[in-house]
Amino acid sequence: MEENSTFEARYLAELFTDNSALHHYSQCKNCVFRDKRFIDGEEYGYDKCVCRIYGKRTALTTNNSNGKPFFPYTPIEMEDKPQGVYDNTKKCDYYEKE
């Protein structure tokens, strides 16, 4: 690649996405430990970094606008779900099908 190439020339073949096509945490969709949060009748909790196993630190620091805990449970593990679970390259150690 030439050092003086334009921005358009460097990124002409670049494909942009809003990441919805990547399906992060897809193995969590039917896990018994997922966050079963519903918004407008659709379940959205499974694709978050927190579940009943992972994310204790996040769950303890996340509050909704009126100051009450956002999560009705406290996860066991302090850290959020592992990167491999996020990008679907590793099976979750705690996965149990519902």
C-alpha cells in the first residue's frame, strides 16, 4: 500500500456493521443461567455480559434511574463473561441448556 494513498482508497473495500450481525453471546440464548430480561415482549438479557454466573462486579455497580438494583439477582463470579463466550469462539464452562 502506498504511503500517500487517500482515505477512500485505503478503506474502499471496508464493510461496516452495527455489530448486530455478529450475534455475540449466541450460546447464552437458551442457557438456564441467562438474564431473562424482557423489553417490549422480547427477551434481551442473554446477549449481555452479565448472567447468574458471571458479572457480580457489574451487577453490583449497575443501578437503574431510581437507585434500586437493576438485576434481581447477584451473580457468583466477579468478572463478566469471558471474551471467548462473547465472540463465540469458546464454550462457556457453566452452560446448561434450559
